[in-house]
Amino acid sequence: MKYTTIIKKGTKDNPEYMVHSFVGDVVSLIDEDDNLPVFQPFPEYINEIELDEMGGELIEVELKIL
């Protein structure tokens, strides 16, 4: 299964996962304490220009259930 998550830009080899939150009309990026991916159920609604300005990047990860 493939899911979309957010990392800080330029850290694909050592990812720092982030989550977005909406406070009013403002989207903010928050570092995750446990540094595990938080899947974004509707990535098409995330404004990629704002995300880029905040230093975040949407990436696709593959989830394997062992």
C-alpha cells in the first residue's frame, strides 16, 4: 500500500516526518515527536506552494505489513 506523508525538504535519506494542522485558514507544519510518518488522507488539498515555503515536502511511502 502506498500513502502520502510530509517530510522536511531535503531529508529523504534521514527523514524528519511532519504533520500539517489547520488553525483557522493557516496551515502549519509540526515536527512529530516520535518521528513516524503521519499519513495525509487528502494530499490533493494541501497547498504545495505554502508547503514549499514552510520547508516541507509531500512524499509517497510504501507501507508493508509484516
